[in-house]
Amino acid sequence: MASSDLMVGLEIGTSKICVVVGEGRPDGTIKILGVGQAPSRGVRKGEIVDFETAMKCVHEAVVDAETKSDVMIRSVYVGVAGSHIQSFNNRGCVMVPDDREEIDEQDIEDVKINAREVSIPAPNAFLHSIIQHYHVDGQDGVLNPVGMLGEKLEADFHVIHGVRTRIQNTIRCVKELPLEVEDVVFTALAAAQVVLTQQQKNLGALVIDIGGGTTDYILYVDGAVKQSGVLGVGGDHITNDISMGLRIPMTRAEKLKIEEGSVTLGNCLPGDTVLLKDDSGFAGKEIERETLNTIIHLRLRETFELLKRQLEEEPFINYIGEGIFITGGCSHLSGIDHLAEEIFELPARVAHAQTMSGLTSAFENPQFSAAIGLIKYAQAVQVDRRPRGRIGSLIGRIFHGMRS
Ligand SMILES: Nc1ncnc2c1ncn2[C@@H]1O[C@H](COP(=O)(O)OP(=O)(O)O)[C@@H](O)[C@H]1O
Ligand SMILES: [Mg+2]
């Protein structure tokens, strides 16, 4: 790539592979130069199950992005999802050495390492340790302790981890092309970078990214990530329910869902039907609209209830003043925001990437939130790397098992 301000986000989704090429502007905004896409094959529930096939699809999407943006892609930020991804909050603690009074960068690194001194399942690797808050000698709410006087530094982190080999497989799939992997990023964390403003993170918000095979989520309170994870349920399950329930082929069910489906019940008049024309090997069928919507409604209700139960294991859901932001392909379903409001008893809205320039059609599509968010994440990492070099690439860690 010609300029170091060019950044590329790659999301290997269950439904589509998406490659976004963006350019960081000095004022901190991002211009989208092009978006490449390819249907995803060889990926199930966010995880690669057929390496060769997935690789071909990624290649196709990369070539498409290169053509559209007129940029040669050499390195990418890759999004990872999959229900193997888990998270927890933990506090790290270090004592500042006696011969020094001021807290320095090394203490920050050490406290992060200390927060990871907890056992995660043996096959897992750390993906992110996201700082929540620092405490210096018991003083809460410290934003940047470097340079402060203190004896004891404590820090709360949100730690995200996943099965090492599954993360490695995603990385290998990209490296074989060959492309450099700059970093791997949990998709909901990426999406939140562009779906939410800092103000919304401060006031508390939940982002739900409902894709094809997974529902990825991340919850912010007081500007800090408090909960995150993945449910292995998404829009493909709705399509499957429609196919089974109405006894129609999957491709027909997918088209019916996208073109005619809604989450809202009780809006159709009796006898309101959709006519499916006959096709090779399919006799055609008349579908009750209310039946179609009921199938969609029930699956989404179940998904939201499952997520609610998971979130309620901790108290943070009670502190999200800005409510819920739904993104990803399924957020196109009309009425999904109202259903979320009913179940979570919180304000909910459909959201896409904000504050971008360039290709407007791309960032207005909620299916691209995670891929666009990867660029925003990349921009933040690059800014952080320049003066202090504090955020090391994850790639070395994942492959060599280092704990930095
Ligand atoms: N207009 C639409 N209405 C309803 N569902 C849609 C629409 N567009 C896409 N979807 C659904 O969204 C899902 C794909 O979302 P996406 O975020 O692209 O997934 P992934 O990131 O897993 O590839 C599919 O289940 C698809 O059927
Ligand atoms: Mg996705």
C-alpha cells in the first residue's frame, strides 16, 4: 500500500466476506475508498470449517476491494467471531519499586500482565485486554496514571479470549493469500468503534451485531467495556426456520425473509398472503404473511431472551443509559428495534457506521459495521503506536503464546 494512512478491514462473516479500504485523515475522520465483497463459503457460525474454500472467498473479496478502491492490498486488520469467544473482568495490581516515585509505562504493562494471571482454558489465547479504569493508592477513576506519584497501581481490565487454533486458522487463511495480518480484533469491538460515539459509550450502551451465523455483542458502561461475547445464533437460523416451517427450499426462504419478512405481529389482515412462483423443481406456494412474520418473530425473541439471560449474570445491563444499538444484516428486519425494546425494556435502535466520508452507501449499510469498525480500530492503534509503542500486535502473541 502506498500510504501508511491506508487501512484495510477484513470481516470473514458467515454470510459474506467483506473488505473495506479506508484512509485516515489528520482530523481523525476516515474516508472509505472502496468495499469489496464475496459470498462466504466454508464458514459456519463465524468459524472456518473448510480452509481452502474460505481462502478462495477471501481472495475474491480482496480482489474486489482492490478493483473498487484502486489500491493494492498488502495488509489487513481481521475480525474474529465465533461462539468460542469468551470474556471476563479482572483487576491487576503492581507495586511501584521503592527507588522510584512516579508511575511509568512499564508499570502499565506490568499491571496488564498481572490482570492476565488468571487461568483461562488451556486451548485458549488472549485476544484483548481492554483497560476499564486505573486506581492509584486507592484513588478511583484515574484515566492516565503515567507520571503520577504512587506506590500501588491497580487496573481493571475487560479480557477477551478464544480458542487459539480457531483464531490461528483465521490468521493462516489470510496469510496464505499472502497478506500481512496487522491485528485480529473481536468483531463486536470493531463494530462499536463506528456504531457508538464516545458520548454514548460514556452514558452506557449495548451493541448487538446480528449476522448470519452469530450474534456478537459488547456492552459499555462509563466509557469502558464491561461485557462481550458471541451467541451461535443468527439470521441463518431464521432462514432455516422459515424453510422448515413453510416447507420451502432454503434459497426461497432467504429471499422471502429479506423481501417480505417483518418481526412485527398482528399487522397483517386475515388472508394477506405472499405468492411464491413455481420454479424448477418447486411447485409454487401461497404463504400466509402472518405465519412468515411469526416464525421470524419467535426466533428473534428467543435470541434476544438468550442474550438477556447471559447479560443478566452481571449487573451492567442496568446502567446503559443510551440503550441498545442493533447492527449487522438482520437489523434490516423491520420491527427488530421494537422487539428488542420489549424484551430488554430499554430504548433500542438500528444503527450503522457514523462519522465517515467517501462511499456513503457502504457505511449506511449495517452489514458493514464490523468491517468499517476495523478501520477505526486500526486508526486508534496506529495513533497509539506512534508516540509510545504501547499496543503490541496480537499476532506474535497468538502464535508464540506470549502474554504481552
Ligand atoms: N434486507 C434484509 N432483511 C433481512 N435480513 C437480511 C437482510 N439483508 C441481510 N439479511 C440477513 O443478515 C444475515 C447476514 O448478515 P451479515 O451481517 O452480513 O452476516 P455475517 O457478518 O455473519 O456475514 C443473513 O442471515 C441475511 O439473511
Ligand atoms: Mg458480521
